[in-house]
Amino acid sequence: MSQVTVEIGGRAFDVVCQEGEEEYLQAAAAMLNEEAAKIDTGGQRIPESRMLLMAGLLLADRTAAVEDQLGQMEKTGKAGQEQSAEYEAKLRQADVQVATLQARVAEVEAKMASADAGTSQELADVTAERDAALDSFEKAIDKLEALTKAS
């Protein structure tokens, strides 16, 4: 065991602690002393028990505020993780749609390549189908870009 003298509110206190905990005890006493310095006594000397009680309550209040902030940060972090997971799922869906549309465009282009140049109606139909597939593809790319920018 080690004995450490700490000063809180202008008063010295001898405190016993485990070996190796002296620095931690000094840091804790410094925090308590900081709170004790905030207590306005109007120039009167107050009993040490009351001074320590008030300093402890101020420190507990500060600790409670930090815990509240931490709780809010944890909630915000969880909400952000959930939103991120939603965006990832939407991106995966968009990737599937893009792959499907790319396959459709390739299929239509293959039909166009094999179409008889003499049948203008068939060529017009295949061209319209290709244009519709490209339009769908461009819309899917726009959605994917919007999702990427949103996250």
C-alpha cells in the first residue's frame, strides 16, 4: 500500500492506495479539486465534508452529462450503421439491375447484328427495343449514382 497526500479545496488529505495507483489517485484528486474550486462560499470557510460533498456532486453532474452525450452518440452511430446497411442493400439491387440491363442490351445488339438488312420493320423494332433497353440502363446508372452520392 502507498500513502499519497492530495490537496482538495485548499486542504490536504492523506489517502492510501494500492501500489501503482498513485498517478490515478492524483488525477482523480485533481478533478475533484477542480470542482471544489468552483464552489462559491462567499468568503466563508465551509466544513470539509460539505465541500467534498458539493465537489463530488459537481463532478457527478459532469459525468452524467458526458454519459448522456455518449448515449446520444451511440444512438446516432447505430442509426448511421442501419442507414449504411440500407444503402448497401440498395446498391446491390442496383448492381443486379445494371447487370440485367447490360445483358439485355447485349442481346438486342446481337439481334441487330444478325437481323436481315432487307427487313426494315424488323430492324426498326430491334432498334426501338435497343433504345428502350439503353434508356432503362441509363436510368439505373442515374439511380446508382444518386445512391452513391447519398451515402
